[in-house]
Amino acid sequence: MVRRGPRKTCRDDLGTERAASVDHAITITARNDSGLPIRGLWDAFARFEPASSMQALNYAPHFTFAIYRDVNPEAVSQAFVDAFSGRPPISIVFDRIAVFDAASPVVWAAPRDASALAGIHAVIHGMVDPAHCHRHYRPRAWVPHCTLATRILPARRAEVLALAAPLAEPFEVVFDVADHLTLPPLTVVEQLHLR
């Protein structure tokens, strides 16, 4: 069953109520104890940040499939429902730490096999025009990843890049809840518990 949250609205200059301009995201989260190793990695990489970026997000370990702007919210809602309805929880084994090397590196846990995630991504982007999606989440650009840290201090960049390596002990996380979000601020609009 899809749980729906409140819709965001605002009034334009003429006082007419309309939908507020927000980004829409589709994610899958681990809202169970199997996500504890990811949270432990958040803590481990927080030492390279001014403060833990992932703890500040106040959101469960997750994969993001899409972040849309200037898109019909109902189209995103339908893609969300079609991608996750009737789907069981997804078990993902993480076997390495990776880094998107940018001016401010992003540290992430890499899935050993992302085929189930790629299938969901394809369903979503087959229903909502990828031209409205953030470029990093579009087909052929998206890299399945579970973010561990996003605000690496410049002085710690080399240390973080050196930590990108296979994990000595791979671990499994069960992703059991899908969310349709609006942001900012991060707000759950719809939620599906995978069974």
C-alpha cells in the first residue's frame, strides 16, 4: 500500500494556489538493522568532514534512482508505484569503497551486483523523461552507489582517495522501503514497504 504525505503548495502573485517548485527524488532505503554497517561507515568517514553529511541528512542508508526538476509530480508518482509495487526487499552485497573524485570528493559503498537496481532505474526512466533528471542520475550516466560522505575537507582529499579499495569483509544490506521524496527540505511524499 502506498502511503501519501501532504502535497506542497504556494500562492503566486495573484493569490492563486499552485504546486510549489521542488525537486522530486525516488529512493530505496534500508530501514532495518542490516543498514548498521553503512551507518558505521558514515561514522568512519565523518572524520574527514567538518560534520557528518549523512547523519545531518537524517535519512536511512539509500540508493537514489532519480532527482527530477520541472516535472509533473503525478508522472513521478506513477513511475514510483510501477517500479516498486509488488517488489520484494532487495539484498545488496557491498564489497568496496569508491570515490567520485571531484573538487569535493563523494565517498560511497559499491554494490557487488547492481542488476536489480538497474532494472528499477530503467523502469523509472522509461516512464519519466530523463531530460528532467539531474545529469548524474540519467540513463548511461547513473552509477549505483550508497553515499557515505559528501563534504570531504580539501585538506583530507588525498587520504580519502587512498581509502578507495575493496572491503576486507563485504556485507549485505536489505533495502526494504521505497520513497518518493521532495526536496529541499527532504520530505517523504509517498512510501512503499517492499514485501
